Amino acid sequence: MFLLKKRFDIGDTISEIQADDIEKLSRYADKEANPLYPVPMLMNAKELKQFYYQLME
């Protein structure tokens, strides 16, 4: 997995994410994805919010 990330120059952060948008993004993602999409790990809005902040760093 990490080889593909390096090969395609995929970074660890997303600079376009704005702190002002995180509340809305986390609520929308929680509402849309849970439980409709098969994913390895479900995250609620609170967990998604933390994840978005990590992506900003």
C-alpha cells in the first residue's frame, strides 16, 4: 500500500480542508456513509471530525 502511495506521490495531508468546514463535513460523511457503505471501520461524526483535523496537519 505504501509503495503505491509513494509511487503516485500521495501525501498524508489535504491542504484544501478548512477548519470552518470540518463540522459540516463530519456530519455529512457520518450521515451518508453509515451504514450504507461497506468499509473496514465505521466512524461516527465525532471520530470523523478528529480524522479531518489530522488530515489538515
